[in-house]
Amino acid sequence: MTPAPLLSGGLPPEVLADAAYVFGLWTGWGVLHSVTASRRLKAALEVALGPRYALYPFVYTVISLWTFWLVLAKEPDLPQVLWALEGAPKYVLHALQAAGLGLLAWAAVSVAGLKMLGLPQLADMLRGRVPDERDIHKDFKSTGAYALVRHPMHAGGILFLACMPSQTLGGLVFSLFGCLYMVIGTLLEERRLRRDLGPVWADYARRVPMFLPFFVKRQN
């Protein structure tokens, strides 16, 4: 493991202030990301836009990526190295990160990830076709990655962020934000899906765990 003197000597107050500022920036992005995906805003836009509402997922994706880039450009640099593992621990963590990315990709394939981004809807409108809007009942999946855990995208993202073999202060701040955001997002999504899907979700939640897969058969 590469020595990290900052861990033993502490971080200067101005650096900690910058870290808090960066965390605040990402928190602001998270709030915006959540508000633009809120149920009430979607309902209002659906009424106001009519058929054009089908473009909402694509516009939401563009806004999310644009504001994400703005935060990256705005945040101060925090290059202080906190840890840097070598040898077997490094490769174990890289393997776990690869597993997280694999779970993310598997989940995207399981639920037609391009539709979540709004790309097929955009293509349909450009061709003069009626877009196939997302529908929670029609789009709900319990196969593929979703047969392993209920939230494979969030689980994969958390696994990737939490298993960094080397980490700077800036990277740690983002990882902490990302993990907290995905946990909170999962809890809110659980409540929404429980409300929208009712008994279908209740049965699914009884059979499939939230984050950690069952490696032995559950006793019902």
C-alpha cells in the first residue's frame, strides 16, 4: 500500500472546507436530478406537452448529463491521495468493480436501457411515428439482473464506487455522495413502486432481495 501521510497528519481546514463545498455541489445536483424526475413534475409536463411528453426521458437525460458536467467543471480540485492499494487487494477490488459494472450492463439490457434514456422515443418522433412511452406496468421486469436483486443498477454503482483501490479526497467525496444518493434513491423508488404496482411489487419484493443476492434458497 502506498503511504498516505495525509491520513496520519490530518487535512488542513481549507481543504476540508473545499471537500464540504464539493459535497454540497453534488448534493445540489442530486436534488435537481430528483426534482426533475418527480411524479408531480412528470404529471404536469404530460398535461402541458401532450404527445411530446414522450421526449421527456431524452430531455431529462440531456439535462442530467449537462448539469453533471457543470458540477465537474465547477468543483475545486482535491488531488490529495488518501490511499493506494497494491498487490492482491488492488486486484480483488478491481474484480469487484468489474462485477459492479457487469451488473449495471446486465440491468440495462434486462430493461431496455436505451428506452430509459429516451433514445428510441426520439428516433420515433424524428421518423414521424408515435413514440412508445414508458409504462410502469408494461416495463416492469423481474427477470435477468432483476431476478438477482431488485435494484441492480444501484447495487452495481455502489459496488463500483465503494471498491476503489486508490482514492483521492475528491474521489472519496464523490463516492460518498454517489453511494448515499443511490441508497436514498432506492428507498424512494421502493415506495413509488410499492404504490404503483401494489401486490405485484409486494410479491416481487418478498422473493428478491434489495441489494445483496441470496446465494442459498430462501425458506418461505
